[in-house]
Amino acid sequence: MRALLIAAVLASSASALAQPGSGEPGGGPRAAEFARLDRNGDGYVTRIEALADAEIHKRFAQFDINKDRQLSLAEYLSAREDMDKRAQQDAALTARVKAALIAERSIPSKAISVESYEGAVQLSGFVPAPDIVSRAGRVTAGISGVRTVHNNILVRQK
């Protein structure tokens, strides 16, 4: 039963972030996103225009491959591809953490929420005893790919 539940968690996390690609560089949903960011219509997204997309803005210099201080459509598509890959890695990490918490019989895994972003995992929820909080944090820290654990699980006495 646990194996089936773990498989379901892994499958649902992976499929939740699967997005179809545009298929061709000049069209599709990613090109439309680029056009929305390109406020002045010059065919490039500047750092100021990138403020409308926090993830693009955060790594603008990394995505600006030719260092001309603007993103072309090709650079933008490459950036989105990188961001999608990161999101899939985060989803897989979240699934691995959830699976590990489910496998620990003494941890009420349904009461714990797991979120991850670039290797940082946040645990939250309510459990009946303080030792469960620390055990959940230790289990999470032992998962491959976890860089930091933010353990926000609270103890709620019944």
C-alpha cells in the first residue's frame, strides 16, 4: 500500500509541472509570453521589462548569453527551458521528501506540507509531539538534493 502511495505522489508531482513546448522558436505560448514582456515591441526584453517576471529578472545576467543587456527570443526561450528544468527538479525533490516522510511510520506525513525551491525545502504543518518535528527535519535533511531545511512544523497538543 505504501509503495503504491509513494508511486502516486511521484507521478502526480512530475505530471503537475509538465508543460508542452512551443515546437518552433517563433511561435507558441513561450513566444507570446516573450511578446508580453517586450513592452516596447523592439524584439528584445530589457532588465526593466523583465521586472514583470520575477524568475527571469532574478537570473537576467545569466540568461543574457551575449551580454548585450537584453534578452532575444532565443535567449528567453533558453531561460524558460532552464526554469522549467529547475521546476521539475524542485517537484522531484518535493516528491522524494514526501516519499521519505511517508516511509517513516512514526511521522504523520499527511499533516506535513512540503515545498521546495532550488534545494531549499520548507516543512510546515501540525504534529502532536516535539520529537516528530525534529525527526521530520532529520529525515528531510538526509534526502539527496536537499541543501537546506526550513522546519516550520508546529506542535499542537490534542
